Amino acid sequence: MASFNEKETVQPLQTEELKYDQNGLVPAVIQDDRNNVVLMVGYMDQEAIRRTVKMGKVCFWSRSRREYWVKGETSGNYFELKSIYADCDADTLLVKVIPQGPGKACHTGRYTCFFNTLADLEKREGAND
Amino acid sequence: MASFNEKETVQPLQTEELKYDQNGLVPAVIQDDRNNVVLMVGYMDQEAIRRTVKMGKVCFWSRSRREYWVKGETSGNYFELKSIYADCDADTLLVKVIPQGPGKACHTGRYTCFFNTLADLEKREGAND
């Protein structure tokens, strides 16, 4: 059984050391720091990471609108930054946050964006009953 | 304060309804079902999802090797499938698992792939002391 609190002694990464994709982006998994619930996945370039760190609020690059957007700017559902981790390949971020305001991460008004189930899995589960 | 256990009544999605990227892939956030720790992010196409559901073990599409790989196939660090959710846009998956075998998700031998900190954030935290 792995220790869940093992301390790592690794050198901190510079944001320019991250492996951005062909569009200069890395996916950022947003996790509620209080209970580890995954709230959403967005995309960041180096500038969005810089803005996030500077403001202490999560800023994404919107791939559809091609602009920076501070999450919660219009809805009040800010993500207060707690910590950022990169994975072993340095091509994905894990951003731990405290949801602010109404605390609804999803534009549908839900707490998390991950509310859809998959039909195939439901069939499998049904088959196991 | 949002309820963390709210029940949603949404129609389950078919895997063909997911919004795959130009390479036919969706990112899949892998989360330990026991404690909600995020272990890694991989990529799946429709066939990888099908194999994952059929086997009950997580199967990714490797973008670098261009082949399917059952996580843990060589290391024994399988991910036993518990549940799969899609986000509101249906372009990202959240896959809840129970790590098997040695329980080290990362090829570096760590429990999670997200162990790297960012230097910029450390500077900010230092500045706040």
C-alpha cells in the first residue's frame, strides 16, 4: 500500500520547462482542495499560468473564443488558487483551488462539470447485478 | 455552499456522443476512488473506452507509441475501473479507479504522477510569508 502523504524531494519546475502542445497549451485539471473533487478541465498557456499565479485566481485560455478568461469573471464562481502540480511528463497540470462565490464550477449550475455518466458502463454494471 | 452529494438526473451518454479531438481522443483524468487523489491523465479513443469497460481495467491510447496500452500490463499497476463520468462539454472523461498491484501509478515509482511543483508558485508563496 502506497503512502498517500509521501514527501517528494524534486526540483521545482519553471513554467517554460512545461511541455506545451502544438498550440502552446497544457490541460489543467481543477480540483477542490477541500475534498479532492475534480471540478473541471481547462487549458492554459504560459501566460495563463503567469496570470493565475499573479492574481491567485484561475485563468484559462479559451480555445473556442481564443482569449484569456478568468473563471468566475462573470458568474462569481472564482477558483481561488491553492497549489499547482505538474505531472511526471510535465505536460499536464493539477491545480488545487477553493471555489468562491456560489461555488458552482459548471456553467449548468452544478458544483462539478463531471456529472454525465456513460451508457456503456451502466449496461456493464447492470450485467453484473 | 454546494451540496457535494447532489443527485443528477441526466441521460447517460453514448460513447459515440463524446466530442473527440482531431485525433479522435479525449483526455481521461484518472482518480483514486478511495480518496479522490488524481493519479494521472491519459488519452482514450472510442475503442480504448470500449476495452476499458469490457476488461474493467483502464486502457489508454498511447499518443507516442501509437498503440493501445493497458495501464499496468508490464508493471502490475493496473487501474481497476469503478466508474466513468464525462464533463458538461462531453470532451473530457473522469475515470475513477482502484489502483492494483504495487499501487504506483507513476513510472517513476510514485503513487501519483503529479509530484512536480512549479517554481513560480513557490516564489509567490515565499513572498506572502
